[in-house]
Amino acid sequence: MSKVPVIILSGFLGSGKTTLLLRMLREAADFRLKPAVLMNELGKQDVDGHLLQDASPDLLLTKLLDGCICCSKKSDIQDSLKQLIKRKPDVILIELTGVANPEEIVDALTEPALLPHVKLHKVITVLDAENVLAYNSIFASDRELVHTLRRQIEVADLLLLNKIDLISDKQLKSIEKTVRKFNHQALLLPTTFSQLDLDIIFGSLQSRQSQPPAAAPNLNKGLHMRAIKAFKEPRPASKHATSFSRVQTLTIQIEHEVVVTQSLVEHYLGKWGKSLLRAKGYLRIGSKREAYLLQFAGKRTNWLPTAYQEAPYLVLIGLDLDVQLIEDDWNKRLIDSQTN
């Protein structure tokens, strides 16, 4: 069974995420795609969900309310996505709250129950051009929020600088300079009302109907030309394009009979730690094959005993990983450990 591609929509409150999502739902049919949506809202009342359902009455929609999907609601992601997967969508769109960190959702996609069924396609972050430069000073007292807003920029594959009709060309260039300090590789598109050629997002996706997509809609010509003039730059190519996203995952399957030690794993993660956002996995350690859950983030490695009985594996999550090199290093370490 092929994995369902997942697109994560990120961005601070009021940036234009829902406007973009509504456009994506309206135009998905032009690409012969059947979308499903997992929507998260901080409040107990469902506001955006009604907008989506009104726009697309037959939409496959699951809602997580009254909490952030990357914090208090993270444990609910698995069940919500499994419900949507059963409906056999061509793509799943996850709209995050304005204060959610996208990499936490990428981490959730690598849980054992989801890993065989979904794959990350893109992380899209929508920025409010009128206010984005002021966030650092406005939220200076909340380091965690500032960090989250920065990570929304850093891990994105596509950055939409939205509401450019409300700023000057000078401000536009200043914002680009600031954004590029945190992410110099993502495609950066100035937009108004989150308008862009959706072929950039949907063009490489396959529909079960196997029909060619319709022609992409025209953009607002004036704003489109302004965007081209302000951002004439090539998009860097990834050396190892194992994923459509810069946030890549590498899953290392480990045979039951292979002996793995904590020391081997920790030395391995220590070497590649600078490239990793995090690592985790279920491993059988030592000659007794005791099962442990590994969690690695930053420079910290935690081992927790677990009742997990399935095949052991290790998942690495990072930005622009040299997947082949990292995988080869793991295999070499295993061979060396078995021969010594």
C-alpha cells in the first residue's frame, strides 16, 4: 500500500493559513486530488472547521480542538490521522494552530502506527508581511514562543510572505533579508490573500484517478510581477532528494538477530547530532534483547524500558540530511561491532 503524502500548513495567528487551505481545497479537484484535512484550533469552539465544511461539504475532516496539536493534543494525532487514512485520501493537509511547531508534527508522523501509512510531502509556512518583523520585540518576554515562530520559518520548504499589498517594496526587501537569515533554501513567495500557483504544491502528487491535472489558474498579474522582481533567485537543489521536504526522515530497520548496544547507538547519534532535529526508535539492546524506547533531542539521549514486541527500528529526523552517508555509516558500525 502506498503512503499518503502529508502537507503541513504552519504560520502565526492571522497570517492567512486558512485562506490558503480553502484555496487548496477548492482547486484540489483541478489536480484530480481527493484531500483530507486534520485541523487544530486552540479554542473549544470550532470556527475554521465550519468554513472548510461550508466550502467543501464532502470534505474528509477531522478536528482537534481546545489545545495545541504539538503539545496537549499530540497524543490524539495518531487516532485522527488513522481515521482519515481509512477514507483513502490522495493527500492529507494538516493546518496547525498559530503557536505550533511543525517539527513536532513531523515527529508524530514517525510513530509506529503511522510510519507505514504516511510520508511528509511539504512544510508550508505562511508569514504575515505586515507584522512578522515585529514579533521578536512583541514576544521578547516569551522565549518559547519566539523559538516556535523561528522554527516555523527554519523548517519550511515553502515560505509564503503574505499580505504584501500592505507593505512597501523597501519593507519587502527588509523582510526577505531577515527571513533568509533563518532559512536560505526554501522557496520564498510574496503573496496577497495566499494566492500562488498551486502546481508548486500539488503538481508532483499522484491521484488514484490517474488523469493529468488541469491548467493552473492565473495569478493576480500585478502582484505576481512584483514578486518576480523582488525575488529573482534560483531554488537550490537538494543533494539527496529522498523527500519532497527539507525535513527528511530516515528509517533504519534492524534485524532481530543483530546485537545493538546503547554505546553503539549513542556514539552514532553523537556523530550526526548536529544534522538531526531528533531521533527515536524501538530497539532491542544487548545479548538479552531487552526492548527500549530511544528518544534523542539536542544532545540528550533517553532510554526507557518498553513492552514493544515488533521489529526494532531507528528513525532519524533532520534538515537536508545526507541520507546515503548517514545510512552507510550505520551499516559500517554494525559490521564493525559484529566482527570485533
